[in-house]
Amino acid sequence: MTEAFLQFLWQHNLYAISDLKTTDGEQLSVIYCGRLNRDAGPDFLEGKIRVGDTTLVGNIELHVKASDWHRHGHQNDAAYKNLILHVVYENDVPDIPNAPTLVLQNSISPDVIARYSGLVKTDAALPCAGQHQRVKDITKESWLSRLLAERWEQKLSDWNILLENAAEDWRNLLYWRMAANFGFKTNATPFLLLAQSLPLNIPTRHKDNIEQLEALFFGQAGMLEGDFDDEYPRRLQTEFDYLRKKYSLKPIKPGLWKFLRMRPVNFPTIRIAQFAALIHKSVHLFSQIAESSTVQEIAPLLEVSASSYWNDHYKFDSKQEQQGGAKVLGKLSVENIIINTIAPIQFLYAAKTGTTAMQERALQLLEAMPAENNNIMRIWKANDWAPANAAQSQGMLQLYNNYCIDKRCLECPVGLAIIRKG
């Protein structure tokens, strides 16, 4: 028994509620268990109980052992002086003064404890493996919706900081976040640093010239240092030398970029060339994205390919024997950008401007997208819980990373349903 589990049992009435008596033998009824307090002070606030013929309203404290009262130093804390009830699992010392005591040790079903132990002591990747199938679909679906909101809330909190750094310019925020997304997981940080080191107004001035754009982005990425054999990188190098002096640019460190254990088509060189192509293609990209509500409208905006040099190269001066063809930003990459950048930025913009309809559109956009296919989704699918769309897969990522790994089953409605019903 842990105090967190005892609080869970109390909060959800997972004990025999009939014929409760205090240690003084008085009949006790719990009218309202109280509001769980996640700050300092008693565990539950504003509870309501009846002891004998007296109704009491106030705070309730829980301990695994009654002796924890003194061990936690509550006897010297004014916040605990006016309790209406002290709830314990084991009454190992005399009652604390001025508060009735309720002992729950014999009121909790061993089956409930066994089901909880089965969740938190398992070695399975999913604590609820083999059990969540018995939980109602509506419970799981509503929980995934809340988890998506939680995931976006965490993401948008970070993005708000970026927006402040971008002087509340949504075009800059989109530029930065789109760049980070082009780096995907492995090179997201250096891509973000690259975009932040190259103010949007500079590539915008050169957006009609793809070679100048590549010179700016590869130069700022630190990839145009040294000597080259191929004419193309030499031209980019010459162009960047001029542009760097013109705009007083300082490239980021080239050692930040990662190439190991990556498919060549995902090399940062290819992604930088594709990002330059996006800037070359885009006209008022933010306004287009803000006004688009369907995948069919957004996907064409992201359909870009690297310049022709990259048809048979993955790195400068390293020609492939077999020509691979145009390095097009693939369908899965486009979907990833819509899921992780476009929909969230629409939602944030709508939240900032109070546009409820756009918030709904952002959610509907995810619901219209296919579910992601990654290692975590494969874990869920192997355990017979497959996401129906990207909105659900985003919720399941949040569930796995923030609840399942840490076995926070007591905070999960699926865990509650399993513990409650078995």
C-alpha cells in the first residue's frame, strides 16, 4: 500500500462504503470525499462527512499508517489543525487529537489491491496489456481526446516562448517550426538553430533564386567550408561568401548535424535542399496554411523536391553510381509536417485570436490524417489497440510517454476502469 494508492481509493470510493465507523465506534458516512489537493497541506479539501448526527465540512488527511502523522511533522503544522477526518490504512498508534479516525484496512477488497499491483509491477511495455480490451471504447476514446489536448498544451507552451522571441510574428514562428520539422527527430535542433540564425526576411529577398537560397541555407548550416571538387558547391560557396558579408551572417557549427544510422534520403543535406525549395516555392505560406482546412489543400503546399544536383548526390562531391532521381519530400514526411507543425500552429493561432472555428478545423485536420506508424504505435497495435487516425495516435504517444512508461495508472481512466472492475 502506498499513500498515492490510498488517495486513489478514497477519491474513487473503492472501499466498502457501508457500515463505516470511526475508531471511537461512531457511525460515519462520507457525503463528499473532498477535492484532491496537489499542493501543500491536507490531501483533500472541502470534504463533507457525517459522524453520528453531526455533519462536518472541511479538510481530510490520509496516511498509510497512523504514525505517519507524527513522522511527517503534521502535529507542528497549523495547516492540519482543523481536520474533519484522518483516514488511515493501518492504525498503528493512538488517534491524533481533535479529529475522528477512519481505518480502511478491512474495507478494501484484496482484489482491488491485486489488480493495482498487477498494473504497477508488470514488466510489460504497457502496464494494461491484456486488460485494456475490457475497458469501454468510449472511455478510451474520450481519454485519447484529453491526451491530445494535453500534448498540444505542452507543445504550445514551448511555442509561445518561441512566438515571443519572434516578436509575435507568426510567419517567423512557422518558419522556425517548419525548419525544425524538416530535421525530424534526429536533426530538429540544428535545423531550428539554422533557421534562427538566418532571419526570414533574408531568404525572402532571394526566394526567386533557388541557387542563392541553397547558398544561404547550406552556408549557414556550416556545410560550405573547405574545398570542393564539384562546380555546384563551389558556386554556392562563392555566392555565400558574398551574402555572408552582405548580411553579417555567422554560420552554426557543422558538427551539430547527424548523418549516422540514417537513410541517405533523410540526410540533412537533402532536407536542407528541400527546405530551400519550400521557401523558393512558397508565397505567403503562413496565410495559406492558416486559411487551409483540409489535407487536400495543405499537402500540395509541401510537395517540394531538392534541386537537380541532388538527383545523384546525397552529399557534396559524392556522386552516386546509380541515379536516384528527384529527391521529393515524401508522403509520410508531408503527413508528419501536417501532424506536428501545421495542425498545432493552426490551433495556437486560433487560441491566440479566439477563433473557435479554426481550433475545430485543426482538430478535424488530425482526425482526417492516417495514424502515425512508429515504434510506439507498433507497441499499441501488438496489444490490440490500434489508433484510428492521427488525432488518436498523437494521444497514444502522450499516453505511452507520459503515463505508461512511468506506470501512472492511477491517473489514467483506463487504469481506473481496470482497478475498479477487473
